Amino acid sequence: MSPNPYPGSPEKTRDSLLRKLVLKPWIKTSPPRGLVLRNARLVEPAEAALHPGLVDVYASKGLVVTVAASESAELDVHPDNEEETPLVVDLKGKYLCPGLIDCHVHINAVPGVRSLAELAQTPQESVHLRSTYVLREMLLRGFTTVRDTGGASKALADAVAEGLIVGPRIIQCGRGLSQTGGHGDIGPACCGGVHGIGRVCDGVPDVLKAVREELKAGADFIKVHCGGGVASPTDAIETVQFTAEELRAITTTCKQMGNRLSTAHAYTDAAVRHAIDNGVLGIEHGNLISPETAKLMADKGIFLTPTLSCYGIMVRPPFEDYLPPEGKIKNEQVMSKGLDALKTADAAGVTICYGSDLLNSLQALQTEEFTVRASALPSHKILQHATSNAAKMLNNPKLGRIYAGAFADMIVLDANPLENVTVLDYPEDHLFAVIQGGRVVSSRVEGLPAEPLY
């Protein structure tokens, strides 16, 4: 072989440039610096209590390593080498809470459009670029994990996991499944009934193909629309959607292809029972459920993710024209019973999770769900919705708690959310730091600098 006539400059393949010549140069090659957070009041949502006394929490390589009484010899801080010496920060009695989990978001229902119908006509490239703004804002509000119920993809989740995009950890279902004229059939679509948030499928063969394609694409769970919705134009709230055979095809496939959870958009008793009777394991919304249906859900271990704040937000300034007239009627129908359903489900022992379900620019009010639920339930239960209960539904014990082995997803507050969960609705006043996977995303705590977002 003849010598390379274009030898270039060998010194350019050294030092910092060498790290950028790998396959995925955006992946950080070093873990976040270790952290020791001293003198914290540790919030334990699952126990509905503060940990006794002040604690020191040591996090390294993205995980919590040790939780021990402050100044205790039990705090195991042994970095592998001197360069990994952790940063020690005194929280001076501030509250250390697990990172928040929103179990019903639509990342790709981005700002920049006035309605879902307009969103369906927006170029996907624009949607993808705008979703980076949505994700960053969610993380800065303290949501370190989100469950997207229609729109996000494995590619987007991987981009966040690899550090290419800043945002919460994403659990996603790909696109929600809808029958023609169902809640997910929101407007003009391309590619055989597929748009950014949902896809239309009819009949068992078409439904099987849709669910298999979403799982093949990397969906973590499957979302199916079993009843009417507020924002969709052609279906009354009372409608029951998909046949029993279609639903069983979906839920059986979920079991066969990795035992994936399935969840259903449903408001009424009829829609909820239709979903449960045919193998669905979770319910989104559930505003019109009866005590009998709530008991059935509790007995069968069916998860419920109410989304209550969105109904009030969609009819008040500056969003009073967000819904068309027929949508406003349906919105009033479900809004009037939402808090009653929340109390009914709680009394029955249903495992309830936090969901915001806000679209477009309304997503800026993601934390308002805490305030709305606080009018019906005590603060400690609502905090469980957004932490330990959510972790249970996501089947991930590393989420929703702060203990040795958990993800180092934490927020620092100046007030106790177990006593008044509405402090989480005012992050500009009470949220002092967001830590995700051991990386400090934002901070107003003295001595705890945030890493650059990019």
C-alpha cells in the first residue's frame, strides 16, 4: 500500500479533540461529580413523613450511595481516586425531596400552535425542535422523570438519556391508538392515519399491526383511547371506543411482547370497565367513575392517573378560546366531577399518580395540578402521587425515593411539601435546586453550582 499522500496533522487527534472522534461525541465520558448534601431534612413520601433528624446524603455516579444521620461516621464517602473527591454542600436544614414524576404529559404537543388540529399540520421537524424547549422547562420545574402518553418516541428518550437533549427521563408509549372518529383522531393526518400524537387503526388486523409497530419502535407501554375526549372533535364523552376483540388484541400483544403495561384514556364507568374487562392495567383521567368502579380498580390493582388542572386552565384567560364551543361543553361535563372522582378513588384505595396533560403553551402551568388536588386530598397523599406511587406504576424502585441505590434524582426546597404540597406550584419561590442523576441542573443553593445545560 502506498503512503497516505494526505497525512494531515497527527497532533490534532490528541487531548480534547480525541474525545470528539468517538461514535457519539455528545455522551459525557465522565460521571457527574460526587455530591455530599449535608444537614438536609429528608422528605420520605412513601412513609408520609420526614426522616428523623438531619441527614447527609452522598451521591456518586448518578446514584445515591449513602443516607446517614448528619456528621455520622456511617456516611460512606470513598471515591475511587483523588480526582473524584465529592463536592460537600451544607443545605442548612432545607428539604431534600425525591425528583417529581409527571405520569401524563405530551412532549410533542409543543407551543407555537393554537390547537391540536393545527399541531397535526405542523412539520414534524418543527415539532421535534420545539420539544427540546418543552423538556428543558419540565426539568427546571423539578420533574426529573415524565411519562409521555402520546407523541414521544424512543429516539427522543434516548437523546435525553445520552445527554444530547436536556430534559427529564422519558417513559413513552410512542403514539396512542385510536379508532376512526375516536379521541385520538384529532385532525388531518398523513402516512395512513398517523400523526404526531396518535395513530388511527380499525379492526383486529389493523390494531395488531399498530401495537406491534409501536412496540417494535421501542414503546415502553401502550396507550389506547377507550372513550370520548374533550379536545377531540367528533366523539361525545359517553362514547365507548374500540371493540372488545380489538382491545384484547392490544392487551394480549402487550403481554406477549415483554409484558408491557397498557393504559386507557377513559372518563366514564362504561369506558373504564370496558378497558379493565379486556385487560388494560391503567386508566387515564377517570373523572366520572363511581365508587363501585373505583373499588374494582383497587381490587385489580389498576392504576389511575387523573389530570384535573387542565380543564380549568383551558377555559380561563389567556386560553378562554383554546377549545371550540362543543369542546367547552364537554370540558364542563368532566371538570364538574373530577375532584369527586379523585376523592372516590382515594377512598377506595386506588393507586393514584400525578398527571398534568397540558398541551401547547399551557404546559407552563404543569405544577398547578398540585394546587388543584390539594383542595380535595391532604398534601402527603398528593406528593405520593408524584413520587412513590408513580414509581410503582413505572415498576422502577430507583425512582420516587431517596435511599442507597436509588437514582440521585432530588430537588431542594425551602418548605415541607408533606405539610403544604402547593409549594411545588411556586418553583420560583420554593425550588432551590434540581438534581437529576447526580447532575446539578439548576441551583440557588450556596456552594452548589449548576452544570451548564449544554
